[in-house]
Amino acid sequence: MRIAVLPGDGIGKEVVPVAVDVLQAVMPEAEYVYINVGNERFMREGTAMSEEDLDTIKKCDCVLFGAITSPPKKIYPSVILTLRRELDAYANVRPFKSSAISPYKVDFIIYRENSEDLYCGIEEVTDDQVLSTRKITRHASERIARKACSRPGLQKLTIVHKANVLRSCELFRDVCIGVAKKSGVPYEEMLVDAMAYNLIRKPSQFDTIVTTNLFGDILSDEAAALIGGLGLSPSANIGDRYALFEPVHGSAPDIAGRGIANPIAAVLSAKMLLEWAGYRAKAERVQEAVDHIISHGILTPDLGGKFKTEDVGLYIVKNLEST
């Protein structure tokens, strides 16, 4: 198995090596191909990611990604959006499951459409106004709905939209309902503002959530607070051929270089990589190792602990090697 490793900027360069150490502990036979992308490279070389980099990435089976620092102005295309588009990784999958330190008891997944919506970058810009086009298609809506409906163990699908105001959401809602009915999946629908409210009021009622790109981006950051923070929140970007795995958090330049970044989200992203690749037993070992160190208080400062990034990684690997 060939894995492209893109640490990126800021704390991405600190948490991704921990995730790679974890992968090597359970899958030493894998090959790791390191590629330097991001704003720091752009400032040095004038390019954030080259066509040659993309060619190399596409020769790998999947990608382990860190984080990117966005420039103050749009001086180059978004690296992560480019990767999602080039790899056709249309399903952004973000699981939220409580741990020993979580303030709420939850276990649900958000399936976020990953290829269109306002993130397409279709904009008309003048000095006095900016017109941003929201693109929602039947094709993209159908395939994210199918991906959500195929979740193993799915109990209920919640379709999140704003169809009372937006015709684009009406299309998304109707397509998702059609796929759910055809799949024999129990479903409900909910307006996005009601969803934001109910995620806080009664988060345990949710199982599988499917929504559009922008709404999914916002709701998943809100959901991270339910389990303890972005440092515990992994994600996968999955297509029919490729997949890219990344922590939900950003590059956090305010703490970069201090050795205190939480690596757990990156490690759990590596766990999702193992699941995608079919190594479910190895993925479960990683989850158990993470649960063990959390329950024993081996935490970085964002979770109230005193341990460094490297320390948390060493404890996880040590636990894996002892089981």
C-alpha cells in the first residue's frame, strides 16, 4: 500500500508524523511518499502544490494530510480544495463519538457533500459587490446520499437543508429523500438552523447526517465541541478511486512549533484510513490505544493535560506495541 503523506503547514508538520508512527506500528509494510505542499512552500518557492505533486499523489493509494495555512489574500488556489477536486473525493465523512472526557454522549457521522455548493468558487467580483453562485446538482446530491445510506449499521438518516428558502436545497432534499426511500433507509429532514439548535439541545438523537458542503462544514465544527474539541475530530474525503484523510482542525499558527498540538485527530484520521483500506482489526487497535491514553489522562493542554505532542504519540505507539 502506497500512502502520500502531506504534512502541510503549522501543526500539520507536528501531528502528521505522530499519525505516521501509529500507522507504521500496525502496518509496517506500507510505503510512505512525502510531499511538501502549502503556504510555507509557497513563500519559499512561489508554488503551493505543483502538477508533478498531483501526479505523484495520484500514483498512491490514498493521502494522509495535515493542515494548510491560508494566505491573507487569494494568491493561489486552495490546496485542499484542489486535492478534493482532482481526486474526486466527493464525500467528506466526519465521525463524532464520545470518549472518556467528552461533555456529551454522542455517536453519529456527518456526511458532507464535498464537490460543489459555494465552494466551487463561481464568483463575480466588483468593487461594490461580490456575487457567489451556489451550485447544487442532482448527480452530486445522489452520490453523497448513496454514500450516507450505505453506512454500515445505519439506524436513521437526517437530511439537513434550507429548502424553505433555497430552491437549491429543495433539489438536494428531494434527491436525498428519493435515495433513502429506494435504499429502504428510515429518514427525517431538518432545517439547518433547527439542526444547529438540536445538536446542542439533544445530540444523542442523531445517527447519520447528510447535508451540503457549506452546512456540513459549519455543523461539523459545532459537533466537535460535543466530543471535546477539534483536536479529537478526524475526517475522510472519499471518492470512488482515491481517499484523503485529515484532522478537522487547521494549521493553528498561534501554537505551531511549541510541541503542544493535539495529535489525536490526526491519529484517528489514520484509523479511518485503515478502515477504508479494509484493515478493520488494525483500525480497532488504534481506537483502543487512543481510548486508553485518554482515559489515563495523557492529554495535551487543549484538553487540560500537560503532555507534549510527541509524548502522546509515544504513549499511543507503546500501547499498540504491547497489545
